[in-house]
Amino acid sequence: MITTRQLGFSYSRKRKPLFEGLDLSLPAGTICGMLGANGAGKSTLLKIFAGLLFPQTGDCHVLGHRPGAREPSFLADIFLLPEEIHVQPLTAARYTARYGSLYPRFDRDRFFALLDEFELPLDQNADALSMGQKKKFLLAFGIATNTRLLIMDEPTNGLDIPSKSQFRRVLINHFDPARSFIISTHQVHDLESLIDSVLVIADGRILLHAPLDTVAQRLTVEVEHQKPDDALFVEQTLDGYRVLRANESGIDSSVDLSLLFGFVTTHKAEAQALFADPAPFARQALPAKGVSA
Amino acid sequence: MNDIFDPRRFARVLLNDLLQLQPRRVAFASLGLAGLGLLVYLANVGTPVAQAEGSPLALVQFAALLLLGGSIFTSMIFNDMHHPLERYHYLMLPCSNLERFVSRYLISAPLYVLYAIVLYKVFEIGANFVCALLREGRVVAPLDLGATGFIELVKAYFFLHLFVFGGAIWFRSHALLKTMFAGFVFWALFGTAFFVAVRLFYRDAFISLFETNPDGPYLNFEFLFIDGVVWLHKLLFAAFLAWCLFLAWLGLKDHEVQGGL
């Protein structure tokens, strides 16, 4: 679905390149969580995928298109939910009439069903909604466009706790294998029980890109009262230590994205060695539809 | 799906762009302009100039609406593309660059001229009705749409529009002021280059930078203005306009993304 080859990008010639020789291959039909600290280059990479920024070296192909060409057939097949959003001063019905027809597979009924699920007022102009409601409005529109790729940049920023659960539930319920979702965030807990593959970016490099199943096979998470010496990564909590170790039991463990992120970004060499031969990407099992995340 | 120009998609883009102008705001702006115009009519209706056949008052007032109003309007036509938040919506809409370009061009050039004519004619009827009531039946001579002055004015708008339209694409803020400044710099440089070139190529015709040589050859550029080469003027002018439009188009392609993201 997305491939980059030797991709290089810099905002300015004077500054160090943000990406240099980046190779990446994201398969279709997954919900991929993109993790990284502030300034790691998550948003930049998403903008390159969306055709809003152009790579200076190497190339990038998304859904068989070169995003930089910004062809309407490409733009009609992706939807970007940016971190900071603006919505037109229109009601849902007018918004649909104006912009829905530009997306060949737009599903009006699904849009209104989602607005109903998000409990958004239908007769109010979208610009008068709160920030969280605006995000939900655009997310509902993005899902209803039925584009093959839905890119979300920090979608849970500005959402309250019930809305975050609602967000996860809606994404899971409206995912189908013909589509792919990429969710970038630095709030790792928002992605738990939602994504099926993880991509960790730091310093313009891909530190990890693996299916969650592989992560569960190779790492295990335990809670211990004493700080261990043999752990790959340890995070102190109020009731002890959350400990990350290599999984040698042969039984899939649960995945703690926060620990995983900490381990991968602080122990780069060990992480690379551990995931040097990730299992090939296959369609990952998703929670059954209708499950409350 | 045609990736360059699709008539159905273009119709949707054009309609969206028109609706985005917000009819209520346009109506309020029109009423405001009509109010100002009425004051000018009332102040001048008694003068012979205002009542004379082919009165310049209507033409001058229409010129202000067309040139000034049109320039301000055109300079803002790509505001959504430059706005840090609105630009995502503008840029991610599935339509081609050509469709965006043509749609905004049509709105700010021919459709604006049409709007200005209709607005002025409606205003004229109302304003002259009020003038007749308040000023003992005296009215201002109507705007003559067939007059040479009117046609020249519309041509001038289309010419001016090209620069302002290009400026609206290139400059992210204060587009009109920056376009005026860029235009001033361009013509100043062009004039200077011409001035220097003449002095270099016809060195014998001058004794200093500003003094001609009385014994030197007589420089006669009148051949450039005789009727026989009018077609050449028109061709060069058309090429210049096409070049300006092409520059604006290139600007849109390059400028719509990358900058400010």
C-alpha cells in the first residue's frame, strides 16, 4: 500500500535532514499505529504520504500513485485528519452535499449514522462545535468517504476520556480489510486494543515496524515489586515495576505500547536485534465488530 | 477518472467555491457599497456633469467598483490555501490543480465583472429613484454599457486581474499590497533596463546618460506604432498575458503545498 525507497526530506538545506534513506513498506488492510516523540517526524511522514510535502530524494508510492503528483484519483482514495483542524461553517447535510460527491464511494447513510453515534447535533454548523466534536465530525466524514487509506494525525488530542473510547470503538467497527488506517500519536495508551501493527519513529529513522502479534511473541510484560537486573526495559509505577523481557515462553504475551516505545527508543541496538527478522505482515486478527474498546 | 480536467467534478468545485463566498456576506458588502454610491449620487446629482449624456460620474464610480473592489476581492481568492488550518481542507479535496485554478479565475474575473455590472445597474435604478425623489426629479446619467470607455475599463480589469490573481497565489499575506509593490519593482526594473539598453545599443545618439547628441543619429521608434504592426502588438500582448497566466498557474502548482506546512 505504501512504499518508500531511500526517501530523504529536509525542511531547509541548512538544517539536518529529517529523513535520510528511509525505506518502509506498509501493507494494506491494517491499522497501523505510528509512535514517536514530539519532533520525531511523524506528521512530516504523514504529509509526505498525503502528497502535502514532497520527498527531496528517493521515492514514495501510496496506493500505486506518486503522492506528489496530487492526482484527483489519488486524493479521492485517501482522507487526512490533521492534528489541527478547520471545518466549514456548514451543517452536516450541506457538508455532505458539497464535499461528499467528490468522493466516489461516499456513504451518506454511514456519515449520518456515525454523527448519531457520536451524538453530534445535525442542525448546527460544524464550525460552532467544540474542538473534540469537530474532530469527531471530520472523523465521521473521513470514515464515510470509504477511501482506501485514512490517515489520522494525533486524532485523540482534544478528546475527553469517553470520546477516546468512542473513537476506538468506531474505528474498529468501521474497519474492513479493503481499507488501511494510519494513526499517529504520542499518546500510546490511546492506541491500545486498536492497532494491529506498530511503527516507531525517532530521529528520522524507523526504529521498529512490526505486527503486534510479533511483538507479543517476542516480548513479555510483567509487574514486579523489585527492580530486576535482567530486564530489557523497566518502568516504575506506584505499585512496583512494569518489566519488559524477551518472551521465551512460547505463549503470546500482552503488549504494553508504552514499555515497547520506551525500550525501542532507548535500546535501539537491542530492539533492532530482537526484531531483525520480523514475521511477515499478514492480515492480523482484529477484535470482533461491536466490541467496546 | 480524468486526472487533469473532469467537467462534472469541475462544476462541483466551481459551485463549492461560489457557495464558499457566503451569499450573506456578499449581500452585506453589496449593500454597503450601494449606500456609499448613493451618497456620491446625492452629492453630485445637481451638477451639469452628472446629468450630461455619457456622464463620467457613473463610469468613475463603476471603475472604482470594478478595479478597486475587484482587486481586493481577487487578492483574497486564495486565502483558504494560505490559511494554516483551512489549507488542509483545500489541499486534500479530490480535484485537479487545473480545476482549482480555472474555478478561481472564473469567479474573480468574468463572474466578478458580471456581478459588478448587475450590482451597478440595480444600484443605478434605486439611486436615481431616490435622487429623483429628493432632488426635484434630477437624476444621474446612466452607465452606458456600449460606450468605448466602459469596454476599455473591462479590458483594463482583465489585465490588472492577471497580476492580482498571480499575487494572490504567490503571497501568503497582504497579497494586494505585495502585488502592488512587486508590480512597481517590475516596471521600474523594466523601464531601467530599457533605458540602459537604448543607451548601449545607440551609443552615438547620446553624449551623456540624459543628453542626446545633436550631431548623432536621430532615433525614431515611430515604426513600432504604425498601423502595419498593430497585429504584432496584439500578438506580443497576448503572449505576455498568457505568460502571466502561466506563471500564476506554475505558482499555484508549486505554492499550494510545501509552504507553511
